[in-house]
Amino acid sequence: MEIMRNILIGTWVGGADDGSGLRTMMYNLGLVFNEDGTGESFSWSRRGQEISEHVYPIEWRLLERNKIEIRDASGDPESGDWTLLEFEISHFVGAYNSKHFKIVEKGKETFFDSPEPLYKSKQAAPVRGLLERIWLKLTKLLFR
């Protein structure tokens, strides 16, 4: 479960399949999972020179290898309901052969409050050299 937790930690965004860059110039959305179980949900859009942003804090906890609970942490911590999600992470090759992890709720093409899959770049792999090859083999075994 530690490997899955390490994969989850970081920034997940939409639009990994858009190679034009137009989408990310106009809008995007995503989630950030911090190591301490906090994070944020964010979205932004641009209309002309105006940029509209929406960011709210979240809390998350990994229950099993493919089950996570997430809740809005912007209000009273005792009143926020946890959302239980069963998820799937797969390998995804995006625009210009960019390598990503793709996360969706099991049986859907959405994740949490995002209306689409979210992607995390594999560029920020936590290990290098021999350890990197071992890491890649382990993640391939996890996502068959």
C-alpha cells in the first residue's frame, strides 16, 4: 500500500491528452494530495483577461490499495462527510509521448469532483537508475 500512497502524493490535473496547450491556456482542474493527508481541489478558467479560480482544501486517507476517502476540509472538520471512492490507476501516454498515471473512479471516466480523468506526470519519479527500473516494474505489476 506504500507504493500506491507514493503514487497518489502529488498534483493530478486534467487534459494530459491535449497537445495544443490551448486547453491549459483556457482552463484546467485538478487535485493535490499532500503527504500529510491534506491537499486541495482546484479549478480555474480564463475569459479574456479575467481569470476565475476556485480552490478549496481537502483531507484524504488511503484505506486500501484502491480505496480512498476524501472530504472538503474548508468548513467545520466534524461536519465534513467523507466520500469513499474505489479507484483505478493506469499508465497513460499523452500528447508528445508524455508519460502519466491516469486516475479514475472504478467503472467511470471521472474522479472525485472532476468530470474527467486526472493525470499525474511520471517525470517526477521518486527514484533514479537501478531503483527507477525496479519502481517501474512494480508499478507495471500493480496496474496490469
